[in-house]
Amino acid sequence: MLSLFPEPEPGVKNKEVRESRTTGVYPSQKIQEFIHTDRIRASSPITGAQIQPASLDLRLGPVAYRVRASFLPGKFSTVENKVRELIMNEVDLRSGAVFEKRCVYIVPLMEELFLPESVSGKANPKSTTGRLDIFIRLITDYGMEFERVAPGYKGKLYAEVVPRTFTVRVQEGMRLNQLRFVRGTPPLLRESATLGKLHDEEPLAYAPDDSPADAEIRHGLPISIDLAGSKGSEVIGYKAKSHAPLMDLARVNYYDPAEFWEPIPPTPRIILNPDDFYILVSKEKVSIRPELAGEMVAYDPSVGEFRIHYAGFFDPGFGYGLREGKGTHAVLEVRSHEVPFVIEDGQVVGRLVYERLMEPPDKIYGASIGSFYQSQGLSLSKQFKR
């Protein structure tokens, strides 16, 4: 019998066995197989650090193109053809370059794909990218959707990058987004009966006191906003400042949060201004079992006209088996659409849906693989002083 976790997180029990499914999200070891068999290729060798429990980090290439507007190539065009029509200037990323806020950049990525016909892909920003309000979307040749890779796709990958709040300095090789691979068309686990059974077996979310969350599961696990904070909390969130300094994304634990953010004290409600960007936190503490992958529904008009999460992927092991408590709060990147919108403490602001992996991954999210946000409460991106 194979052990699921060669080096488990503290408190994680090796109780699972490896069971393979015919459809589902690819785990880390199957992504590694794709690399070894040249299904995934790159201009520079792919490193182990890029391979996450259920996704692959993608890297910026050496050049970017500032373009006049966002676009999709459509089924009759490549990305390069569209860039030639819309280009304003070329930007060299080899030694670093500045991406101005509210400007659109197209960056060819280092990785290329040669997928079998049964495998597709879907992408999302990485957590750090979302917390900086950097809008990034994957584009493919002949693509008709952002963030999607068609089954059997063979070709280059591109990122559309739009810093929305801060002007940032980026460099070749930086990892701003990530890609999941999916075999077949497995159903999303969002039905009440299925998720309710999983929650009863082992909680999907916990209350602040570590008791199982009393969640009314419908169309996914509901996620609510915490504007009250715990007893004695002085800050429950942050609002980005409009005229902040340049930020170099290569710097870690470096910037003073006060230069970029206004702290928000406990409050019964917040009126979201469409021009503002907020970092807030969920009341629930999420726990993603090793055989599951989670994804936050970023924009759900049924709960309000706002977007609550840019970096929607939750990896297997997120908030799972922790020594210091049960579950991890979801940090939410919040921006209102078009009109001011009121959110109140405890209001449901989004839903977490789940997919099964084809088999449990060789590694799970946590400190042992360098995951940065495993035991987070309210937490800014890693560029800021802790």
C-alpha cells in the first residue's frame, strides 16, 4: 500500500490510499508525468517548485507587449496576430520592467502544451497576484474563452496582465498564474446532497472556535464575510490607497503596509466603492481534503454585484490537518461592479465549489512545500512586512 503523504503536515493522518479515477483534476504526480513525456514543454527547464498539489505555476517569458485593449483571438486567429494589430510598444522583461496600472500587457509564457484530446485546462491567478489586484488571464491561440485551454490544445500560452490598483515591476520567470489540468468532464461537486455528505464525514469548513461550521450547503459551500473580527480585533480588512508607490514583485517581506493600504476597523457594514479594492476575510475556516480541489466562484450575481475572489484555486490540503487549529480563513479580494454596494457582517458573498482529483496528490498544500498562506488570518501578500 502506498502512503499518501511521504512527509505529512503535522496532524495529517496517512489514512488514504491511492485510488485512481478515470476523470478528474490531475494531481502533482500526473503533472510531472506530462513534463517527462513532453506534454508540457518550456523554454527553460520546469522546476519542482512550479508543481503544486493540483496545478502548475506558469512563468512570464522575456518579453511583453503593451496593447491598446484586452481581446480574445477567436477561432480564426492566433494571439500573435491580434497583438500585431493592437501593439503600442514592446517591453523587455529580462532585467525587469514596470507595468503601469490600468494598462493592458500581453506576455508570452515560457510553457507550451501538447495535450491529449481527453485533457483540458483552466487557469487562475496565484494568491499573491490576486491580493495585489493584478488582473491576469490566460489566453491561447484560437481561444474563445479566457482562462480555458481546449481539450487536446497544442501550442503557446499567453497571459493578459492588467495591474488595476498598483504600478508594479515584473521580471522574466515570475509566476503570476497557475494552470489545472482536467481529464474528461467530471461534474463539479456543488449539489447539497453530495457536499452535505462530505461535510458530515469530515468538515469542509469550521467556525472560529474550531467547531464544524453550520453551513447551509447549496450550489457549493457558502462563504460569508467577517467584518466584526475576533474579540479585541483592531483591523478586519484593508482598502488599497489610490496613489501608492511602485511595487517590485520580487521583494518579499519588504514594503510597509501603511504606504499602500488603509486599515479598516471592525464595522457592521461596508459600502463598496467601485473604484476601490479591498482585502477582507471569511468567517469560515476552509479545509480542503487531499482528494479534493476547491475553486471560489469569483462573481456570483445571485449574492450581489461584486467580485470577491481573483485567485480562486484552493489546493488539496489547504487548511487541512493543522496542529494549531482547524481550517484556514479565505482571504477575499473584493471589488464592486459599476455601482456602490453594501456588504454586512456575516453576509454570504461567495461559494466554494469542489472537484475530485484523479488520485490523491504526492504532496499537499502546506509549509512542507513552501506554501505561504496555509495558516493565515487576515493577510496581505508576501511583499509586505509581516
